Amino acid sequence: MKALIIGGGAIAEQHCQALTKLGVEVYAICDLNIKAAQTLAEQYRAKAFGDVSLALAEQVDFVSVCTPSGTHPALAIQAMEAGKHVVVEKPLALCVEDCKSVIETEKKTGKICAPISQLRFSETYKSVKRIIEAGELGTLVTGSLSMHYYRAPEYYAGSWKGTKALDGGELFNQGIHGLDVMCGLLGKPTQVSGSVVTRLHQIETEDTAVASMIYPGGMMGTLESSTAVFYSTPRRMEICGTKGSITMIEDTISVAEGVSLELSPQKKFITNDPKLESSEEHERIYKNILAAFLGKEKLQYTTKDAANTVHLICAIYESSETKQVITLKEEL
Ligand SMILES: NC(=O)c1ccc[n+]([C@@H]2O[C@H](COP(=O)([O-])OP(=O)(O)OC[C@H]3O[C@@H](n4cnc5c(N)ncnc54)[C@H](O)[C@@H]3O)[C@@H](O)[C@H]2O)c1
């Protein structure tokens, strides 16, 4: 298969590495900054484009959108309308309406839009989901997620990061990784109440968020997420039920009480640097995406899944702004 990558920045490198390992040809890189496109293209002997429409006219099997978050839905729609399947980095979009437009375009064009949420493809995620679905935790009581990270001021300075239009905020950039896993494991809450603030950084959006959530059946959840905390601590998710509990630290199982789960080997996490250590996680999700593009497997993580997480994040923002509890009526 041949891929066109739109956006030639940090995450595009991981896509190129993952795709190459999976035997896909990185055929072209397109970036509004042609130098960025050329630099990455040189490494993969790919073509470089500075214009999206010209790049989309090329014969490729799919397009991977690796641009700033606010540009994702329009580029995904443009790619599908140009007759290509598309992979979109997280978040799918920064509002529910844009998610719906992407889903409508999938229906209209018959093309697949595959969003990225690589943590949903880990062995840890799969084992914990299996335990929950088997009822081993009993009735679920609480689910909590802590994501305390540090991003240096240079991370935001002069960048699209921290802008409302292109980044969305800490929840859309960092918090989404854990929140999306939480949505996958626990479903979507029916009520959410949250607050967001900017504690450290000189940015338009929040750098810190807290929220409490109520799920169908009465389980309760909490979230703390920040990029203003020095040092970063590893992501921690705890799911407690009437018969057992599980604690996950990053992508490992560190406590499993009352359930038939093996603990993961101890690991030291270095998390102040946002750069991904390897393309392994992207390889895992791409395996399913490529098989789905070839019609060999069902896409495991869909635009509807991604849209539900976007819906939850938007509800936290709405609650913070209106100081109201928000009811999430719609299942997307
Ligand atoms: N899944 C993950 O773990 C993960 C990790 C990092 C980033 N991301 C996501 O990847 C996306 C990109 O992040 P990044 O860190 O690579 O950013 P980046 O700033 O390093 O790269 C973005 C590139 O896109 C180019 N660009 C901007 N608008 C464009 C457009 N309309 N058309 C073509 N090119 C355009 C820029 O010139 C830049 O080179 C973000 O949405 C981010 O949330 C995901």
C-alpha cells in the first residue's frame, strides 16, 4: 500500500516509522511548510508537497492526517472526498458538530476514516476490558484517572499548542489519551461536572482540568489532568468494584486485587518529554487500520468512538463555563 502523510512534524515521524515497519510505502509527505515536507520526505525517498490539493491528486491508498488538531476534520473530509481512506491523529475534531460532519462524509463517500487512539490497542487495555466485561470486578463503584504532566514553556512558545482554534486545550491534547481509554473501559458518563483553569502557562486554553462523572448504573468517576505540574508523574487509572480493583500505571497493571490478572513488570517512566519513545503503539493500531482498509478486518476504533470522547471533553468545558452539571444525552 502507498500512503500520503499530511503534516510533516513530530508525530508524522512515528507514522512513517510504523508504516515502513508494516511494509507500507511512504509515498509522499505534504506540509504547508515545504521544508518540513522535504526533510521528512528525504528520509523515506518520498515526494514532497506544499499543497494539499495537489498531494491528494496522487495515486495513494490512504492519507494520514498529522497536522495540528483543529485542522483534522476539514482535512479528513477533503481526503475522503478525493476518494481516499483516511487516518486521523487524535483528537478527531475539537467539537461534536465537526465529528458528525466527518461521520456523514464517511457515509456519503463510502471511505473509511480511522482515528488514532493507540492506547486502546495495548495488551493491558485488552486484559482490563476482558476482566470488566467478565464481571470479575463485581459492580463497578469508582473509576479515577490522574494525568499530571509537565510541559516546559518552550513547548507552547510560538506554537499552535495552547491555542483554542488549533489545539483545543490540555484535555484535547494530553488528557484525551487517558479519557479515551476510560471511555473504552467504562463507557460514556451520563452526567459530568468539571472545571478548567490555566495555572502556569501563558496560553489561551486551560493547562489544568478536573471533572467528576456519573455513569449509567450509578458508578462514579473522577479526572485530574494537567501540564503545569513539575515533575510529571505517570498516568494512573484506578477502577474499583464490589469484588476487586485494578490500578494501571501508564500502560502497566500495577495492582490487581480480587481478579485473575497478572501484574506487569515494574517500569520506570520518564514523562517530562512529550516525544513518543517508539512507533510500537502506532504500529499496533495501524495493523488493524490497514486490515480494515483492505477489507480483511473490522475497524476496531471508529469515528463514533472518537466522537464520544470529544463529546465528553466538550461537556467538561461547558460545565466549567456555565458552572452547571451537564447531561450527556446523545450517544453518537
Ligand atoms: N497519538 C499521539 O500519541 C500523538 C502524539 C503527538 C501528537 N499527536 C497529534 O498529532 C498532531 C500533530 O502534532 P505534532 O506534534 O506532530 O505537531 P507539529 O507541530 O510537530 O507538526 C505539525 C505539522 O503540520 C504542518 N501543518 C499545519 N497545518 C497544516 C495544513 N493545513 N496542511 C498541511 N500541513 C500543515 C505544520 O507545518 C507542521 O509541520 C496533533 O493533532 C497532535 O494532537 C498525537
